[in-house]
Amino acid sequence: AELASMIPVAGSAYTYTYATMGEFVAWIIGWDLILEYAIGAATVAIAWSEYLNKLLEYFGMRIPYEWSHSPFESLHDASGAVIATGMINIPAILILALLSLVLIRGTKESAMLNGIIVVTKVAIVILVILFGWQFINPANHTPYIPAASTYTDPLGVTHPFGGIMGILQAAGIVFFAFIGFDAVSTAAQEAKNPKRGMPIGILGSLAICTVLYILFSHVLTGLATVEDFRTHGKEASVSWAISHYMPGFEWLSKLVTVAILAGFSSVILVMLLGQSRVTYSMSRDGLVPKVFSQVHPKFKTPHKANMIIFVLTSLFAAFVPGDVVGEMTSIGTLFAFILVCVGVWLLRRSHPDIKRQFKTPMVPLVPILGIIVCGAMIFGLGWTNWLRLAGWLAIGCVIYFTYSIRHSKLRKGEHS
């Protein structure tokens, strides 16, 4: 919020890092934001595909497993035998294509569509909290934080459960739910009064959503047991829990399915928007090819960037399992947020006199706490995700030293 009020231009954390820590660190964060937004959009598109199938079930239809799952996923019967194996996730590709076309058309149309979706999904979330509260089983919340243990999933992978490590890994996995607050700042250049509006948009949405997240989670975990979600509710878990544990509220289960489909659509829209604006800024600085900053003559949007990003996200959504891309998104987001915390702290020391419309309280304490908490969640995600992040950043370094450093406008002296 502080950086967005100081540097109200497109690009989010990439632009802030460019201004505070220089071009190479900015490249690292920009490359990391590609992981955050593009892979995040793919993650949510996969979940959108699952809920589409849930909606079709109400009408006696279903997209075959093979055409709505990745090649690395299989459907098992009660005995554990494989009865179907995925090939390609076609619904995920279709929703990415549709929303990419909406973004090419323009941000005004995108914002209008997003506004309608947000009102709908928030209203239904509140309905679930209000009606579901009376069906909470206190036994499911006893103890509220289970003792530390481990859980082995059907693929034989062991995960921490309960205790501090269980909380850290769970928080790390679902952290991509917080990408939207960062994505607000990627479109700062298109806001009417970004210096005032950005902090209000970021902090206001953060406060409201966090309260809704906590209440919704409390109700959902009170309705069904952990084992229920592991065995029955992996796909479309919210609708499943309502239909099984809230008798007489089948209509709400159907509403939730529709609302989540709409909600996921708005999340994908925001992530694709954020990604196109970050690559636009990087292209403008010469770090990625010019095609990413070319603007449509009529719609004034980075249409070619949107099309390239669609291809990238579609490949992940079509062929990679949702849990893998979800964890990659979260670790990318957490790493980006650590660099933002560092940037606020450094800029306070190096440029204390710059006018700030909004000031983070208790600096450096708040940035230090931000670094510690994000670092703890990265630790909780485990070594496989550390390796994925390290591999992604290594690829980014190769691109920087073979392409970006030779085309950088900063190094050519073409802009200040």
C-alpha cells in the first residue's frame, strides 16, 4: 500500500523493486511474478473445471475424467484400482481463453464484469456462514488445533498434520488466496486517483476478505471432518459438505457451485490482468521482448501479451495437477512479498523525504515481521517447492544474462 501510493504505475512489486533495489533484483521479482500470476491463473482454472463438472452433475451430465484432468491424475475405485486417467483439462483451457478475450477488449468491461461477480459471490459466502453456523458439530473442532502428526495421501506422499508445521504448510498452500491484494496494485496506472485509491483498495479488501475467510473456514471445518474432505470432498468440497451436512439446503449447495464458478472466473481475470501489466512494464524497460508492451490500436490493451500469457497458462492448466501448480503459485507469492517488505524498509532508509500518501506503521518492525512470517510459510511448503522455486529462478537468471541485460533500456541510457 505504501509503495503503490508512492509509485502509482503499472507493474506492482516489479516496479517497486526496480525503484528501490535496482534492475537485477527487479528482474528476479518480475520473473517470480510470472510464476505468481500465470501459474496462479492456471491453478484456479483447474479448480474452475472441477466445479463446472459439479454444476453439470445437477443436470445429469459430466465431462469425462480424461478430458477434465491432467495426464498425471487418475481416478480410483473403492479398492484403489485405477478406473480412469486424465489426458487434458479442456474446461480449464476454455475459461482461460474466454477471460483472455475479455481482457483484450478492455479493463472497463473487465471491471464491470468483475464487479457483478464479486457482489454475487460475497452474498453467497455470507449466506453459507449464516445458515451453516447452526449445523457446526463441536466435535469437529475438538481440539481446535490437532496435535502434531503426519498424513499420507493416496499417492504415498507424507504431509505434516496438526501442530505448527501443519498450520505452516496449510497456510503456505492456500496463500495464493492473497494474490488479489497484490494484484490491485498492478493496475495502478489505470486508476483515477491511485495515490489515494490504492491503499484503500488494498487494505479495505484485505480486511473484509480475511474476516470472511476465517468465518467461512470455521463453518466448513465444523460441518465435516478432516477425513471427509480427504476421501470425498477433494473436488468441489464446499458444495459436497453443504449437500451432506446441511439437510434442506441443497439449493444453497447449487448456489455455492454457481458462485464459486463465478468467483474463480473473477480471480482468473485479476491474475491474467496482473500478469499482462507486469510483463508490459518489463517490456517497457527492455527486459522482455517488445511484443509484451504493444498496445491494441482500438482497445488500448496489451493484447499480444494477453495472448502469449494465455498459451503459457493453458499449458500448465491442461497438463499439470492442481496441487503442484497451487503450491508453486504460493511460494512465488511469498517470495515476492518478502522482497516488497525489504523494499519498503530500504526506501525508508535511502529516501526518507519522499512524499508518502500512505505510510506503513512501525517500520522496520512490520517489514521484519512480514519477512519472518512469509519465510516461515515458505519453510512449511517443504523442500520440493524450494527446488521448484530455485529451478524457476535459475531459468530466469539464464534469460536475464543472455537476453535482458543486452536489451535493458537502463543500461543503454534510454530512460531515467
